[in-house]
Amino acid sequence: MAVVRDLRVLLRLRDFRNLLAVRLLSQAADGVYQVALAAYVVFSPEKQASPAAIASAMAVLLLPYSVIGPFAGVLLDRWRRRQVFLYGNLLRAFLACVTGMLIVAHVPDWLFYASALSVTAVNRFVLAGLAASLPRVVGPGQLVTANALSPTAGTLAAVAGGGLAFLVRVLADDSDALVVLLGAGLYLCAALVSLRLALDLLGPDHPPGRINPTVVQGVALTVRGLAEGLRHLASRREAARALTAMTVMRFCYGALFVTLLMLCRYAWSDNEADGLALLGVTVGVSGAGFFAAAVVTPWLVGRLGALGSITLCAAGAAVLVPALGLFFAPGPMLAAAFVLGLATQGAKISTDTVVQSQVDDAFRGRVFSVYDVLFNAAFVGAAGVAALVLPLDGHSVPLIIGVALLYAATAALLMRQGDVSRETSP
């Protein structure tokens, strides 16, 4: 198969393998950390989680970085990206240890969230830096396949990390603190692996004699740089359309994720342990969809183009989400989780490729941070909407139908814009 051949070519590239290893370890640690937080916030016996409580937790963990995300991008376009991976993962390892100690100490929720928030803050720099660095280790013709392999492998690593966290939690008598410390160890490993990359390999490129700005100058440059990055993105219409579609699809994914959380917690299980196990199975099935997307998307992009691939993913989700989700039963919902994993990751691979190929290297850090902002804001917004619509057991026909309509509208808008572009092209 052509995909397998292309993957073999990529894996022969030493720098790509090293960057991929940093991603795998970092995102595996993210998976461990996120499971620990979910278990502590949602599935602890002493906590009666509601959709509103889940939405509040997501807002605390994600929404602030929808505000500071663009600032991270401007800094990424000034700092050596290799150093971001080294110091960022070292800092996350330390902060994760602090979170573990706070869990043991049974501190007030606001202090726990503040610690978890700090880990997530650094995560914004690392993930945006990984995306911005990928074109530095592969050729232009290899970007689609690299985007199919690298982010998808990272997502699968997060799923595997989550599975490992489930196992450790069971063996350690439901110790969330120990699971968090496992995540800290993986963050430390990611920092050490980043040292295998050359200091200046990942960029960004700067003119000779350039001096790093002070903090005050950096703030001013951040505001100016954000405006420049947005103007640059606005001039790349295909990239802007792809980002818009991806944001809507992320919103849909977030709403359905909260629905699955409530179903696992209250409708499909009699206790917290069984509910957490069901959530683990659901995440694993969704991860299988991510893997399928990595195999299928390069072929789809070759046949339909990047925007055509996103259109197909949105249209498929529009049809299959209500067909499977309205049963509100574990079997059909697991099938829906696979479909959503395939559609969402397939759209993301295509979006990453469009942005990387159309955005200049000097702006990639800023644009990918805006991308990250949209991702987080859409997910938090979806959780807020779900909190207003969902009953405690997760059964909501209006939410399923509304999500399907959003998918359909996204596909229709992309098709219409594609027709307009062909009509106006010379």
C-alpha cells in the first residue's frame, strides 16, 4: 500500500523519529494526567458530578488558554522550539508532582484546579510547538502523511496512556495521586528525549543579530504579532475555511463527549468503578477511529483534496451520529464513538495539512496557537451547552439532533464555498 510505503520513508528520517518520540511521550503523559483528573473530578464516590460540574471543570482547565493561546504562539515564533519541549516538559513533570500532593492532602477544589490549570497551560506551548515544528523535519510532499502519522500517533499515545492510568489505578487501589505521578515520570522522559534533537533544528529562523525582547516588549510584540498572524491567516482563505470547519466539528465532539460521560457515570453503570471502566472502553474505541483516520485520510486527501476530505467527514458524521446516538445504548454509542474518532481526526489531519502548507514558517507558531484556542473554546462552549440541555442520565434527543444539524451545515457550507471558488477561478 502507498500509505505503508510513505510511512516507512518517514520513519527512516532520524529527526522525524525523534520529534515523534517527544510527541508520543508527551501525549501519553497527557492521557495519564487527564484520566487521573477525570477520575478525581467525575468518578470519585464522594463527588456527585452533574453536567454543570463537568462544564465548570472543563472551563477551569481549558478556557483560560483560549485567552493566552495567541500569546504562546508569538513566543513560539521567538523561542527555540527544541527548548520549549525540554523546559516545558520538565516544568510539567514538577507541576504534576504538585498536583499529586494536593490530591493526597484533600485540598479545596479551587487549589486543585489551579495546579491542574498550570499543567494545561504549559501543554499549549508544547502541542503548538510540535505542530509548528513538523515541516522542519519532513519535505513538503510528505506533510499529508506526516500529519496522518504524527498527531494521530500522539492521540493514540494519549489513549494508551489513559489505559495505563486505568490499570495503575486499579492495581493501586484507586489512587489518583499515584496515577498523576506516573504522568510526571512520562513528562520527564519526554524532556530527556527532546535532547536528541539539534538545538536549532526546529527553528524558528531569525535574521542575524536579532535580540530577544524583554517581557514588556514581548507583551507589545504579542499583541502586534497576533494581529499580523490573523491578517496572514485571513489572506489564506482555504486555511481559514478549514479552521472554521474544524472548530464547529470540535464543538460537536465536545457536546457528545459530555453526553458519553454522563451516560457512563449514571445510565450504564451502578457504581463509579464500572462507569470509569466503560468510559475507558469508549475512549479506546474512539482511539481506533483515530487510527483508521491515519490510514484513510492520506488517500482521501489525494482523491478529494483537503477541504473535500473535511466535507466528507462532516457529512458522514451528520448521517451516522443520529442513526447511532438516538438509541442511547452502549453498543450503538460505541459505534458512534468510532465514527466520531474517524471523522474528527480525519478532519484534523486535513486541517493541519492545509495550515502547514499555506501558512509561512514565520507565522506558524501564532496560527497554530490560534488553532489551539479555537479547539479549547469550542470544547468548553460545547460543555456549557450540554450542561444546559443534558439531564443527569445523559439522554437528550435535542442535543443529538442539534449536533447532527451542525455537522450537516458544515458540510453544506464547505461544498458551497468550494463551488464558488471553482466558479470564480480563472
